[in-house]
Amino acid sequence: MRDGAQVSPSSAPRLPTSRRPSLRADPHGAAAENARTALADPDFELIVRDPATSFRWHRHDYPSALARWNYHPEYEIHLIAESSGKMFVGDHIGAFGPGNLLLVGPNLPHHWVSDLNPGERITGRDVVLQFSSRFTEDARKVFPEFGNLLPVLEESRRGIEFFGDDARDCGELLLKMGDCHGLARIALFIALIERMVAAKARRVLASETYRPEAIGGADAQIGAVIEYMFANVHDVRMSAAAAIVGMNESTFSRHFKKMTGANFVDCVRKIRIAKACTLLESDSLGVTEICFECGFQNISNFNRAFRREKGMTPREYRANVRMRGAGRETRAAG
């Protein structure tokens, strides 16, 4: 079931031994060229999740800074809505087309490279849902039925591709989640994973011997730093974050950028904006109150940072949320 033939070690991209794919090229040679472009040492992707949600759902264009050879400790359900090209999952290279749906496990490097004309851009190509192992573990404590997901999660450590009606049904549920919030989104998530568990038309991608390098030592402690940042969003200090991993601030700053791809200040801003979005979706606090609750020193700085991340002001964001809510109520009444 694997695509193509083995590429000799001398022609494969040079990755660290524990992450170096034994690349499978297509017979036409396109994958080998894509591999030289797409595969190097995989980047660590920092997933900044809204602390008021159980998982992260988003959609992005291609090309995008988010579309790269990367890995992260979260599970990822990934739908390609448009285009065709080559996908890279661990040591697997294969073709993909519209409707391609994968479940990718923790720390498994992955990337999709679309065939594009010069200057071409594909709007909304990728639909992505990311959730942590802690989320599924906590869910099992409350709902034992979540234990049915364990075999699929274990398979996903090599990457699972879904086909046919299974892929179509799962893709439709994933897309619907973009129009829902709160408990409605949770209900769709449960329906999605239940459909994945029942799916028969699926296959694992990376070889049995492929083992992504585990994140260990100080690298694992970055997770503790992120938790500190979420818990202290109103007053995050680099000195406190550096102390968590036992580094001075200068060394910590370099290490944080290496591990997350973002500098510490930018990451703090992203987390604060994520918190602000949650508060703006409720009418319990005014915009100025939210500004200070999220650690910004003044409203002009808050507006500037929010526009940079979201492309609109906080007041515009709140107005859009209200419009979406009104639209859902109108549809329900109709």
C-alpha cells in the first residue's frame, strides 16, 4: 500500500537520525523535488489555544506560515479542502487531493505541499482541529466512553488517512464546527471522533519502525512555561518563566524562540489576545476592563495589538460575534 520506491540515503534530505524519513518517492520524481523543498529539520509548532475552549479549530490559506514541515505535542485532525499535491507524514510521502483527511498523532512531523502556479494562493485550503492528550485523558475520567478512542489515537502516532464515505462524513463534521461555538461545537467533536472510531476505510501512513524523537528535558518544560503564561496572563514575567526551566533570562529567551518559533513577548501577546477574544464574546465586561484584565497597560496598546493579531479592533470583533449570534437565531427561528 506504500507509494513508489525507496530513495537512497544519499539522496534523501538530511534530518536528525531519529526523525529522518526513509523517503518514499513517487515514480515521476515530483516527490523528491518537493521533499528537498519541504523537508528539513521539522519546526516545533506552538499551539496557542483559547483557554476557554477544549480544542483549537482554525482554517488557513496556502501558502501560509502555518503550512510547513512541523510537529507538536497535540493531536491534529487535518482536512485539505482544495488543491492536490504531495503529503509528508513521518517517513511517508503520498499524493493528496480535495477531501484528504488525516489524524496526526503527537510529535509526528507532517506537511502538505500543493501544486501551485507562480503567485497562486489557495484560500482556506487547510481546516485544522488540534487537541491535547490531557483533554482526552480528562474526558475519559468523566465519560468512560472516550476510552473507545484509544486504539485510534494509538494508530495516529503513525498518521491515519481516511477514505471514501468515512473521509467525506468526517470532513463535513469538521467543517460544520467552524460555524458553531460552545456546547454545539463539543457535540460535533464527539460526533466526529465517533465517526473516526467507526471508520473502516483508513490506513496508517508512517512505517512501523518510524519513531519521532521525543521532546525531553528542558524542551518538555516549555509546556510548563506555557501553562504559567495562561494562568498569569495579566502579569506574565520572563524572569518567572525562565526560573521554571532553571535558566537565566538571556538563555531562556534564545531557547524559547528555538522551541516555539516565536519570541517570548510575541507569545505573551498571542495568549493575551486569545484571552481577550474569549472575554469579548461575552457582554460581562467592557472593552476597557478586558484590556486591563488581559495585562495591557492602556487601551491604545490593546487596540494596536488586537488589530495586529485579528485584523480588526476589539469592538469590531465583539460586533462580529453579535452578528453571528443574531444570524444563528434567525436561522433557528426560520
